[in-house]
Amino acid sequence: QVSWKLADHPTLPKGKTLALIVLDGWGEYKPDEYNCIHVAQTPTMDSLKQGAPEKWRLIRAHGQAVGLPTEDDMGNSEVGHNALGAGRIFAQGAKLVDIALASGKIYGGEGFKYISECFEKGTLHLIGLLSDGGVHSRLDQLQLLLKGASEHGAKRIRVHILTDGRDVLDGSSVGFVETLESDLAKLRENGVDARIASGGGRMYVTMDRYENDWDVVKRGWDAQVRGEAPHKFTNAVEAVKKLRENANDQYLPPFVIVDENEKAVGPIEDGDAVVTFNFRADRMVMLAKALEYQDFDKFDRVKVPKIRYAGMLQYDGELKLPGHYLVSPPEIDRTSGEYLVHNGVRTFACSETVKFGHVTFFWNGNRSGCFNPEMEEYVEIPSDVGITFNVQPKMKALEIGEKARDAILSRKFDQVRVNIPNGDMVGHTGDIQATVVACKAADEAVKMIIDAIEQVGGIYVVTADHGNAEDMVKRNKSGQPLYDKSGKLQILTSHTCQPVPIAIGGPGLAAGVRFRNDVPEGGLANVAATVMNLHGYVAPNDYEPTLIEVVNN
Ligand code: 3PG
Ligand code: CO
């Protein structure tokens, strides 16, 4: 039985309107021409920085600070928003899967037993992101799973690959496919009929999120389940090389691998087993619904084979989706959102579609919906569909700012929480000029929200979930930009390992509140207790410590 009542903060008052702004993909890095935040005009964020060290500081947003396996793991929005919302560091999917594979426990679990009953007669299909990015999936985990599944009886395996170029360098897909092909060849030598069956770029095929564009999932379905795609190849390395002539890894069109009679080698059939091997939820939920739900009207599936399906993890704890999974997800319970709602903090959360689940679903510990509809309002601004965000770098930043402003001025809410996506979503395109425009737009949205907070005498907390726009090139150890063989600058589309800023302020901030200097290693998970304090409460004991103190002057 959870006791939801939070203790009153000894000095800080309740009832101040608090704006909680998360800039997506906004880290701190040395100022040079590839730091788009530095290049862009960002007067609001610049002025917040002037408040250092009492009202502005840096916090950790990658590696173990957010529950990832190693310090080389860059941050990402899932683990970042989980930490921000939950106030504690949970071992995340990447790490839990590593442990389950290393111990072999994955093969003794309910999920694996469930799918393995198909191995005698059916095919095992593995669908997921093929890279070593470690954000949604990892190649080495797929390799171990392939080996383990074949040792545990899988005789026929088909892999449906999604090429990356977003969490890893563009162009790296070719190498990953070659590595996978050589693993599959080894399996074939051992008598397992193992092949790549289909593929496509992650942003164009399968890995949409938050129901932004079901066509993306449909394109994948047609290739993976029906064996139909506009492009047919007999070899996946060739496919990727050829399709890259007209598209980046992220956006490769769907293809199927066919035999000498032009017949697809691996559509999903009755009696087959399917595993989606991404551990991260947001971009697998839509496919999971298509695979799992009897009633489904998002697109015409045409063919609905009777399969046994398991996720690498369970992706949605509230929907219990999917019902079967190989590894139990982190149990992110008692999040700050749930506590605050129980203590009467009325909450408004908003972003545009592509980041909407970040400030709701991830924030609340990978849980759909709100805790108490009478206390909470979640507003989604529809994202532009079918474009890459470098052509629309302002995205919906100002619309998000307006919605937050109106929510603040309405005085109906105690917490107004937003995610402003630009630095991240445009940063991922690798378009430096567009990312500069994106950062400026994000800064303007911050200003709009802070101005509203000034009007109502409230408090603001501005932070970010991980780095991205502050560094757009791959660098050597001493920080020099790297060039490829042809002399071209290597553009970094991915996140970074940089720390992110956090700033506090506003007329409602009590006198004497400042950042403590005794939590130098503070990270995203320390923000929840900080915010609880600013709402007038003390965080639960097991939360990471608050970043602030109140000094008497
Ligand atoms: C994506 O899913 O777009 C990237 O892999 C990670 O970006 P995010 O963690 O910022 O959502
Ligand atoms: Co991102």
C-alpha cells in the first residue's frame, strides 16, 4: 500500500504556478560552429545561464545517471524523461536485456517459452532496429538472441531489419547488414535456415510513434507480413547499397528479399513466432498493436496470420502491451506525477505529437493516459506528417508555447509541463542550418512561457532531456571534427553524452532558493525532488536528492 501523502516542505509555499520546460536534445558543449545552440540566437537561454551557479547549473543526462549500461551510452528521451518524472534511476531496458541474455534467463522465461512452441513447425521472425545505437535496440543483443534461439530449437529464422542512421552515423547501415549476414551464414552452416527477409529505413518503415503516421507502420506490415514491397532484391547488402543512392539510412524505402522465382523468402505465416527485438517502447507500440489486437482499424492489414508474438519487453504497462515479452521492463512506479496529483497539484502537459508521449507516457513511467482526469489535462498538438523536420525547423514550438501560456494564464493548473522538440528532431536530420533555426524557435517558446510565469507570479524550471543540437559532428578524442575518406565532414545525427542545463527562476521563487553545491554529480533524476520542493512538498525518501536549498539571508 503506497502512502501518497507528501510531507510539507518546511519553508517553501504551495500554490505557485510552476512551468516545467523540457528542451529536447539541448546539451551544453564548447562554443564552435557545429554547436547549433551557440550559433543560434538564444537570448532567453543565454540570460538564464547568467544566473549560474545559484539559479543555473549543469546536470548529467547520459550513461549510468539515467540507468544505461555504461558511461559511453548517450542519453535519450525515454530514459531521460523516465528519470525526470520518476525521480529515481532505474536499470533501463538496454541493461535488463543485457543481464537476461548474459545469464541465459531470457530462455527460461514465460515469453520465450510461449514463442518457442512454434519452433517445431513455424518460423521465428525477428523485427527491429539494426544498429549499435543502444537507444532502441542493440546489434549485439540481436546476435546473442539469434544464437540463443537457434540453440533453443529455432530451425527457421527470418530477420526483418530497420536501418538506423539516426542514433548512429548515416551510412553505417551497410556495415551492420554485413555483420548480420555473416552471423546468419554461420547459422546456416549449423543447419539453421536463417535469412534476412525484409527491410526499410526506421523513419519511413515501421518505427513511427504516438500514432503520428500509421502509413509508416503499414509499409512495414506489407513487407514483413505480406512479403510485398516496391523494391525486391535477392540480397540485403545489395538492397541497402542500392537504395542508399536515393535516401539516407533513416528513410530507405521498404524492400523484401526474394528467391530466384521472385518469391518473398520470409512473409509471416500462420503458426509462426514473432519477436520485436527493440527494448524501447515508443516506436514499437504501434506495430505491437497491429500484431496483437484482434480488432484493429488503423490500416487494412489484409492478412492477419495466427502467430505467437512477444516483445523484447512489455512496452506499455497500462495497456499490458504486448501480453508476452522476453524480459520484464523496469518497474517504474510511484512517479512524481502520480504523487503530485494525489497531493492536489493540478497538472497540464503538452507537446506536439512526435514528443507528446515523452511528457506523458515516459514521464509517468511508460504508462498511457493520466492518473486522474479531473486533475490533469494532456494536450497534443498534431505534428506535421510526412516531412523531415529540417524543412519545417520551427515545428510547433510556438504553438506549444501558446498552449502553455494560456494554461498558465488560466490559473487552472499548478504545474504546466511541456516538451519543446526542435533541438532534437531537427538535430537528428543532421542539417546544421536548419538546427540553428530550430534552436532559435525553441528559445522563443521558452520566452513565451517564462513571460506568462512572470505575469502570474509563478516559478519556472527549464531543463533538457539529453544533448543533441549542441554538437553536430563526429569528433576524435581531443574534440576535433572528423572527416570521412572522401574528405566530407562526418555529421552527427545522434544524441550526445553532454550534460544539460537546468535553470530555476520566476517571481514566485522564494527568496533564498538556490542550487546546492553538494550534489555535483546531480542528474536528471534529481529534478523530480526539486520540482516537488517548488510545489511546497518534500520528496519521498528514496527519491534522488533535491538540487536546491533555501538559505536565510
Ligand atoms: C528517435 O527515436 O527519434 C531517436 O532514436 C531517439 O530520439 P529521442 O530519444 O530524442 O526520442
Ligand atoms: Co532524439
